Amino acid sequence: MTIQHGQSGIPIVLIAQSQFDSWLQVQAKPTQQWLTNNDFSTPGHISIPNSEGDIESVLVVASDVHSIWSLSSVAVELPKKEFCLSADLTVEQQEALCVGWLLGQYQFDRYKQTQDRAKLNVSSQSVVDNALNTANAVTLTRDLVNTPAGDMMPEHLSEAMQALAAQFSGDFSEWVGDELLEQNYPTIHMVGRASSHAPRLLDLRWGKEDAPLLTLVGKGVCFDSGGLDLKPAAGMRLMKKDMGGAAHVLGLAALIMSFKLPVRLRVLIPAVENAVNGDAFRPGDVIKTRKGLTVEIDNTDAEGRLVLCDALAEASRENPDLIVDFATLTGAARVALGLEVPGFYSTDDEFADQLVKAGSTYEDAIWRMPLHQPYADYLKGSISDLVNCSPTPFGGSITAALYLQHFVEDTPWVHVDVGAWNDRARPGRPKGGEAMGVRATFEALKARYSV
């Protein structure tokens, strides 16, 4: 924990770039000379010494002092000392800056020793608690995505979900292997049956029975070889992140439970490995889904929507107030929006508007995509109700969403097609696994359910 309740420490002075010149004019001559001699330019940060050569303060000049990322770079580069925020910041600013501080210092430490970091003292315990809750949820998502598939198979994902349920006194259950057939989850079983790691459907419940039911569904493909339609080596290299949807809903669930959002929460994760052996499902096979719709397999590498459709059908069975699913579903969404902006689809316009607003306000970009219904024609089967992917290479994220929509009819629903991976480092967002749209979705849910 690198933030804590306290008022001592070296002060961090945060000022807007537009105010720097006027600020500099009223500083002592030694401070002015120090900045000049060090060729300080804005935006940026610099430590200012006292007469003994110790750090007296840290100046941070930001293009936007309200940005969550204003202190993210500083948090990594400062020495291992204790610092504190200036007292003139609002509670909202302090909380945002603390989250950015923590996320900037994120290190994936499972396999190698990590560095100690600077600590930040904050005068408000509630600011510390809220920032830690948010950062811990994002860290959970990042850690799960960053973990190699050898240590993040369905049984490991189950352990992570069980630990989360225990932490917040939730209820956990699961169906494993052939139990999926007994309980009528045939597509989850079909996709995962070729692996030596048994497929599972994981189920977490939390909250009061009289609260509105919110159901989260996350794609938990722990590794995707492509199945018999095998991916090339380059396409397989990062497939440890194909359980990114599951990681996102676990991070979102952690936020919901830690902030005690007044909902009855259910989290469903179909956890599988899409592997190859003599029992692997084949192109041309036809499967009858939990909902009863039959699906012909056009491509075994379009497996995410297959495991999701059974989970979404189960989610819809309880007529929840809202279903939100996250999935690393299509490369088409990445082509359209890049890795840093997840696209989402929604049948609830009001919630979609809240989500877009939250993404902008909380610097957690997310973009609404169209559920263009005429494209559903591409999914009609000749010997089955549906095919699992469109024959055209165009609009692939849309057709994938339209496939899923068949299993959530008449239920308010949001589908987030997320990359879950930073391919470059930015302040607060290191290269590797990332929680994208999680904070925005949580804020939109707060707007929907808070009284």
C-alpha cells in the first residue's frame, strides 16, 4: 500500500500549466534559479531542494490538474520517501489523484521482485479507502490478464472468483466438466472439452434479495489456440488475455461489493480452454444451445460467443434489471477503435448515455457501437437456426454482438467488446493487461442504482 492516512511528508505542489508563469513570479529567487538552471519545461515535474540539499517540495505542472493521471508518472519517478498532497485540493481531486498514483505504481510481481515506491500521505481516511478500493479492483483485473495461461486455467480462475466471494461474504458455486451437460450448458462444454483442464461455469452471488438484480457475464477463455481452425503463432502469442472479459467482470464486481452498491449481484463466468485433441469440436458441427437455438460452427476460432451464449441465456432466465457482459470478442473491434477504446453495444439507451458520460468524466474511454439489425441476416443458418460467425469480413464486431443478442432478448443488456491489453505504456497505464471501461461502467451503475 503506497497511500496512507497522514499529513506529514514532502509536499507535492500541483499547478495548471496555464498558471505556471504567474506562480513562478512570486517564488523565492533560489526557486526561480533552480528551475531555470535545470531547464524546467512544462508540463512536467521537478524536485525543489532546501538550503541543506534535501527535497523541500515537488512541483508538478499539469496540462489538466483535474486529470486522474496527473501524478502517475511522478509516483514512479520519486525517491522512496513519504510525500503529501497540498491542502487546497478538493476531495474529488484528491481521490482521483490517489487512484492515478496507485495505478501509476502498478507492477506485476508474481514472477519477479519489484521495486519499492514512494508513499503518499493523505489527510482523509475516506479518500484513502475509496482510492484503494478502485485501484485494487483495477489491479485485480490487470493481474489476472497478465498471468500466463499455465497459471490461469479454468480451475485457477475458479480459485480467484472463490477468493473474491469469500472476501465480500458472497456465495460461490460452479459446474465442472460433464456437470455442464447435466445442467444444460452444452456450448460451454463443447468449447472446453478438448482441454485437460475441465470447462466450468462459475457463479457468484452477493447482496440483498430485495435489491434489483444486476448480472455480469465475462468471457473466460483462458487460452485460445483457435481450436481446429488453428491460429498462427503471432495470433496465439497473447491469447493468455482471452479471459480478459472474466477479469473485467471480477474487477467490476470487486468495485460493486467494496462500495456496497445497492444491488443483488450475480456474476457468471464460462471458463474454458479452447484446445486441440481428438475430442475438439469441428467446423460444420451443429450444437443445440441452452436456449434451444441450434448453431452451426463455421469457425472454431469464434468460440467466445459460444461460451457466452449459454451464460447469457442463464442470466436472462432470472429477468434481471440489467445484464452487462465483457468479452475480448473480436479483432474487428480493435481495427475499428484501436486497443485503447473498447466498443460497447446496448439495448438500454439511458444506460448507454450514462456509460458514455462516465467514460468521458472519469477518463476511462468507451464508445457506443450500433446494433445494426439488418446484419443479423448474415447469421442465419442453412441447416441450423444460426451460424457462429458471419461469412463476410466486414462489421465483425457488430455481427458478434448480434449473435449474442439472440440470447438476451427482452432483457436490458450491455455488451463490451474489450481488448484488455495496453500495447504501449502511458502514465498510469503500463504495457500489459488493462482494465478498460471498468471504472466507467461502475460510475454508470452508481448513477443507475444509488439512491
